[in-house]
Amino acid sequence: MKNMKTVLLVSFVWCLVIIAISPLFAAPKQPAGQSKSSSCIPCHADFSSVLPKEHKPVKSGAITMCTACHKPDLSGKAEPKPFSARLHRPHTGTDGRVECTLCHSWTPGRQLGIKGTTAKLGAVSRTRMPLLKESFVSWSGSTNLDAIHGKANIVCLACHGKTLPDQGDTVENGRCLACHGSMEALAARSAPKDFPDRNPHKSHLGEIACTVCHHGHTPSKVYCLGCHQKFNMKIPGG
């Protein structure tokens, strides 16, 4: 009888232990705002209407149907990415904003990817995700330089390289010049006809960082005007 009581007591204790540790082995909860769907159909019932006329028919509106042909390009080359830009512009602006996780897989703090692919865009934390969304809203339709690039199908990786930037990261001159040509070519294009010596790309300061004047996600400012306040200088995205 005593042995039976011992067996029952041990069994009861083990039950309590299993109940206590079972949450540790449960599947991780879906992050707040994480979309369970990866299809365009809930918003675009007539999916063919959002495709170019010359586009081949597709069987469904799942993101995997897109990535089957449009392979993610994570090379970080400084060049336009029309497919990525045209997908993001209408979906990240203030009017048509949708959750990133409709098309992207996201494990907070570990990895942001693209559903249906093995593409890895970098670790994005819960605190960093809102900043990333704000940058996309600006890129999609602000008056800043990022939106000017967005209209030309320039996406994040073209300026920031292979991985998503952290807050406060900058862009090196080489990335800008890869698209805009040499500093000499820029100076030739920006030389004022009336006052050639007031050339912002050929000043007495020598070669300075492009980002001194040109800001991506905030209004750009003409650095020269800090001293030469009577100069008539305008800047894109300013």
C-alpha cells in the first residue's frame, strides 16, 4: 500500500512538471500584426486587373507565384529594381499601407525574409520594425530624396548594400557615384551659367560626403547656404 502511494505521488509530481514546462516546447506565437495570409486576393479579387497587360496569366495571387519567376535580387548592386519598387510603392504609402508580413516572413530580432523563398534581408527587432516602416512611407510618397529615388525604382539595397541599414547609417559617396557618375561629371552638370564658381560639386571645401547636403529620409539642405546665405541654390528633396 505504501509503495502504491509513492507511485501515485511520483506520477502526480511528474504531471505537474509536464504541465509547467509544456509552454517551452509550444510553437512560437505569431508577432503582433503578423499576417496569416500571403495572397493578394483578399484585396485584389480580380488579380489580373493589377498585372500589366502583357503579363502572362497566373494561377493564383500567392506571393510564391510572383517569386517563382521574379527571384529576389539581394546582390546589393546600385541599380534600379523595378519589380521590388512597383510592389512596395503602392503598399507602403500612407494611402495603401499593408502589413509587411503579408509577403515577408519575420522572426523579431532574428530574420526578415520573403515568403516562399530562402532570401534573408537581415535581423529586424520589434523596435526597429516601426523605423523601417516609417522609412518606407517616406520612400513611397514624401518630398524627400528617397521618394525621388523610389519613382526611379531605386530600392533600399541599391543605396545601402546587401543588408538593411541600422538607424543612423549613412551612404558612402561610392554608392551615389555608381549611378550619378564621377564627381567631375557631376560638377560639369551643376556648374551655374552666371556664377561658375558657385558650383556645389566643385567648392573650396574639396570633395565632401554627398550626405552633407543630400539626405535620404529627411529634407535635404544646401550646406553652402550656411555661410553664403545670399546664394540662390536649390536642391532636390529639399
